[in-house]
Amino acid sequence: QKEVEQDPGPLSVPEGAIVSLNCTYSNSAFQYFMWYRQYSRKGPELLMYTYSSGNKEDGRFTAQVDKSSKYISLFIRDSQPSDSATYLCAMFSGGYNKLIFGAGTRLAVHP
Amino acid sequence: GAVVSQHPSRVICKSGTSVKIECRSLDFQATTMFWYRQFPKQSLMLMATSNEGSKATYEQGVEKDKFLINHASLTLSTLTVTSAHPEDSSFYICSAARQGRNTEAFFGQGTRLTVV
């Protein structure tokens, strides 16, 4: 079993839709959770960061962490064509010894 | 967010030669840096974790003698691909962890290596 599971998609939605991206994980030691956006041939860009359980909102993006279920989500409201990219969840433990990524979900927002 | 600079962005080299990739954290100190490899349409594969002043920890299946990592200072880590082969052609990305009240990881722009 992989430490982090993420549906690779692709996910295709119309402009304006609410997008839900999810990851599950198996290692209860993970404490820091991040979402990255990656455009083709570019390095990942940090979108959201959360520590432990809870919600965090930043503009059109909301990140949720449910440690009891080992489940994290990223919601994108009012999705735009410019949101089309691959979204990667990532997490690491308090020891900072590994930063583990999900497979990435390819998102396409069409006008 | 914090800035991590990776250089070069693209490199083409001949088989058998060595290539060095630099990763610098420009506005923070990074005690931990990560090196990843990414194949087309795939996720990032962690190659190794480097901590300033100590030997890197390599993931299973990654040859430490082929992929030399040096984390000489709190702002610089280097990855040297030695005796490069065409199968080493890939996208290499570094990440630097900024530790403090919150801990976040920021990425360099990536290096596209092509071995001919």
C-alpha cells in the first residue's frame, strides 16, 4: 500500500464548478499537509498548507484535514480555465524526514 | 512564499559525463532539502533527503554513488548525476523545508536533464 493515495484523474469540469480533490494516507505520523499546483514542465507551486486537523481557506481555495479518517481535501470554488493543472497533495511528519507526494490529479477546467 | 532557486533549468550532456544541479533557498535557511525525480505525467518520486552537514538519506532503489548529494550549507544543496546514461534523462526537482512556527516546503523550478 502506498503511503499516500490520490486519484490521478483526469478530472474535467466546466468553468465555475466547485472542484473537490482528495488524498488518503496511511501513516498517522504525518502532521503537515500541503497542496501543490504543477503546470506542465514546471516545478510545483505551494497552494495551501495546513497543520493537523481542520480547515483553512485562502481565496477560492479551501483545504481540509481529517486526521481521524486520514483524509485530506482541497476545494476550488468558481473554477477557472487557469486552474487547469496537476494538483499534488503532500505531507510529512514532525521529523521532517520525508516529504511524500500523492500521484497528482490532473484537472481540466473548460470554458 | 519563499523562494527556492534551482539551476540550471535545462541541461543536455553526453553519456558518461557528470552533471551538477544546484538548489538554493534564497530567503530562508533550509536544514532539510529533498530531491525528486519526475517522469512525464507521473508524480514526484523522492530520491533522497539531505540535511545540512550530514550524509543524505537515499530512498530504496536510488544509487547513492550515481546521484551524489551535498548539502554544504543551510542555503545550498547540490545533486550530481555521475556517469550519466540516457535513462537518467528526466525532470529533477529540489525542495527546501522552511521550519519554524509552521513547516512548509518550497520547490525549485526543476531541471530537465537530457542525456544523449
